[in-house]
Amino acid sequence: MSACSENRRRILSLWLPRLPIDRIQRRLMQASAAQAENSQAASSNTAHDTNGALPPPLRGRAGERGGGNGSACGLPLSLTLPRKGGGNDSGAPVDTSNHTTSAQTFPCVVVAKQHNAILIHSLDETAVRAGLSIGLPLANARAICPELTVFDADEIADRKTLDDIADWCDRFTPLVALDPPYGLYLDITGCAHLFGGERALLQIVCGALSRRGFAVSAAIASTSICARTLTRHASGKIVADGEEAEAVAPLPISALGAGDAITAGLRRAGLKTIGDVALRAPHEITARFGASFTTLLAHALGQGDAPISPRKPLPDYIVEKRFPDPVATDTVIAMNLSALAAMLVTAMDKQGKGARRLDASFFRTDGAVRTISVDTGRPVTRAEVIDRLFRERLDALNDPLDPGFGFDLIRLSASRTEIVVQQQRDLDANVHDNDELSALIDRIAARIGGKRVVVHLPEDTHIPERAVLAVAAQHHLAAAAQAAWPERIESEPPLRPLRLFDKPEPIKVPFATVPDGPPHQFTWRRVTHTVARVEGPERIAMEWWKQNGDGPTRDYFRIEDEAGLRFWIFRDGLYESEPPDEEVEPGSVRWYVHGLFA
């Protein structure tokens, strides 16, 4: 194993070529295990001694109960290769809930429709031994192997499974990128020594995946393209920095993944291996196959590299704790989370930073990952505040944190930080009040959600429903404190109602004073109100730059009926002067009630 170069990154490339069929076989094993467990429970009416042994876990998708002797999230059980026999005469896709036995006995393939033909998309080892291959039409496959079990492709489910595996890989490095359709990149620069070196890390990852039924290929190199190329034909290889060209030279052109047209063109030119192409001048290759292929070839040879795009942004600060024996009790989890909070605050304090967003990730022994996030209104610099926020958040979860068979890794990260601005806090009472209010908002937001705790900011517009903007209190508390609202004139009635409807409600006005007078009575919610007093109109025109110049004009009236109820109503449009709406008869307007006065 080569040592990691100090000036070059190290990339671990994973490739799961049979991911679709492995995912389906995992579902079959789950259904079979669940059926066997139910049958056993039905046949036994009395409890029996288990000698302290746990029942066999049912590994599921991330977030479901699982466990056992592995460390991969939502991965399938170890599979025994099925044997040939029987058949599937109908040729239709098999229902996974009712055909578990046949799917584990006969060759299995996943098919997808491509170019108006049903082709094999993925297949298991038994189907390979039967002479089938990817891209073969289903009709030809049935002619070769009549004893065949067929499933429909599901790209969404495959992507979900790949995302679950990527979540599990976060325990090795925070920089995990997708390599569609069935690959992953892990940037392990500077972290391989935590797992015993690159060779040991490679064995840990591949062993955990293969034990659960995945066909996996992996390689490590200094460039992502070189590592990806090696996974296709030289699994398990670790290439030292500077030896990329020698490692990929004997591989076939198809390992680059440049496309069938380029691969066929190179073969017709007598260039069968990557080394053969590398011997030609770059301008010759560019003139025939394009600059993109030349760049791809250069990256595979270790001459530069393209950046990978991690699924998640790298947090500013990360602290974590691994447990040789998984922890499952709430007390132990809370105690370790508090210790991590103290470590995180110490790391941030050295650079004068405070956390604005915190993420706690809990990695279960079965590989499921649960991440809990909290936001703060001001930079947090105290561990007890972080501890209190996460306690509030965990207590308020609709889906409680399920440790399953225990967590073997807990990680606390600050994904967004800010420089802490020192303020006078001994004599300034306003600073203390703002701190207490901000802390209260953070606790409430952690319990019920940040979007539900809002403050209102004034907007520079005359449109009533747009005059106030509701924003998250955590991020706009200072702006709300400095907002300038229109002052009310003393001894004058309020210009706006106390209650404003989100959407104006239509009313029926049998007659009104034209062209711009108030109604004499109106019907709202099946109740007729006779107007006793009225003030107005207050004419408000729609914003022409947002309405394409054809917005109607509103005339607002403050109305009081004979029972003393006060309404804020408006007429949408002007009599006999503005183009009518499509749903309104010519020459008519519509009336609405927009709010109620106290």
C-alpha cells in the first residue's frame, strides 16, 4: 500500500454493477424472512426461552429497524446464489410479495424499455452463468434460458438505494459524491489512516457491502477518473501517486466509459488499450474524437483531474465519537452529545466563531443514518446552549430517534458559522434582553420548527395583502426590531382592520351608488348586512410593473352595519370604465370583504 501524497488527494471509487437486481433480491429476502417469522409466531402459542439471543434482524431501508453483525445502512442480506430449475411461463414481471421462492431459485433479470425494445438492464450471477448479458433483448433471453424470472426496472428505487449507501459511507469521509448510475466517489484524503490505511479502508468498505449481497468493485487513486477506470477492470487496486499511467495502460478502452461510438472508432483504428491511445499525440486524438475525450484520457493517466461534487457541503467544524460497543440508551446518547458539544465549542472558540446551524448525525450499527438539525438566531458559543437546543429538538420529534441495535458513531457538525462580535454585556440592558429573546426563539423553533416562529416586516407597497412580509424570526429578529411602521394618528380611527383575510372573500351587492359610491347593503356568508355608516372611498391602484399595466383599480370603504359590525370592503374595478374580467358580465364589477375592524 502506498502512502498518501501530501500534495495530491486520494479518491476511493466504488462501483456496484448489479445494484438493481441486488436491491430486488433484498426485498425478496425481507418478504421471505417476514413470512417465516409470522409462520413461526402463529405455530407457537407460548413463549420460549431464547437463551438471551436476539432474534434475527430484518434489515430495511434507512430509518427502519435493523441491526445485526454489519455496519451498512439498509443493505441486503447475504445471498446464496440461486440454482436453476422451474420456470416462469407467463413472461410477466413477477410480484415480489408472492414469488419469493422462485426468485431465489431461478435466474433473475431486470428489464427496461429502450428504443421500443425490452432489454436486460441488470442480471444476477446465475443469469450470467446461463449465458445472458446486459443489453440482450428479453425475447432472446427467454430463448436461451426459459427458466427466467423477470422484474421491471425502477430507477427511483435504485437511486434511493444508492443514496442510502452514500449515507452509510459518510462515516468514512464527509466528501461523498455520486457517480451515476451505480457508482460513488469517496475523497479519503487525510482520513485513511483513521481506519488502518488505504488497504484496510478498502477492505472494510468492500467487505461490508459484499456481506450483504452487493457485487462491488473498488479502487483507490489520486484522480477520480483513474480510480473509476480501475473499478471496471482492476478491482481492489491501489495506485500510488504518479503511477496512474502505468496502472491503466493495459486496460481496454471501454474501461474509460467514453461511449460506444468512441470505443468502436478507436478499435477500428487498432487502438485496443488505454496505453495504445496514450502513445498517440493528443492533437491527433482531439481532431478525431474531440477535446472532451482527450481530457478524459489525460485525467485517467493522472495528468490533472476534474473536481467531484459532494452530495453535502463540507461543514466548517466536525467532531465525532466512535463506539466499540454500540450505545442505545437515551442517557448515554445525551451524555455523549453534550461532550461533543463542548469539543465543538472549543474548536470554534479558537477562531472566534459561533455556530448558526448545527447537525447531529447518528449512525446505527445496521447502517441507517439519522440527522437532526437546529438553527440559531445568533452565533452560539456555549456548549450548554447547544445541548439544550438538541434536547428540545429530540423531545419534539414526530418520528422519535430509534437506536435499533445501537449507534456506533455520533457526529456533531457546525455547517454554518459566523464570527462572534463582542458586545458590552455588563451595563447595557438591551443586549441582555435581546440575548434572552433570541434564546427563547431558538428553543421554540427547535421544538415546533423555525418556519413557524415568524416576525413581520413592512413592505414598501400600497397593496394591503403585500404590505406585511412574514419571515423567520431566527434570521430577521434584528431587522424586525429596527423596522419602521407607519404611526397611527391620535384620535383617528385605524386605517387598516385588525384582522385582514389572506384572500378577500366575495360579497353580493344588489345595488350601489355609481360611479364610485358605497353599497347600501351586501350579503356575506349568507347574512345580509344593511350599511349604517360608511367612510371612503380609498382608491388603491395595482402596481403597474407587476400587473402588465392592466391591473384593476380598487375602491376601499370602511363600513359599519346596523348591528355595529365594521367591515373593510372594496370594489374591484370601476363601473363602465375598465375592461371586465372573463368571468364577469360586461359593465359589472365585483365586491369583496378584505378584513374586519375590532
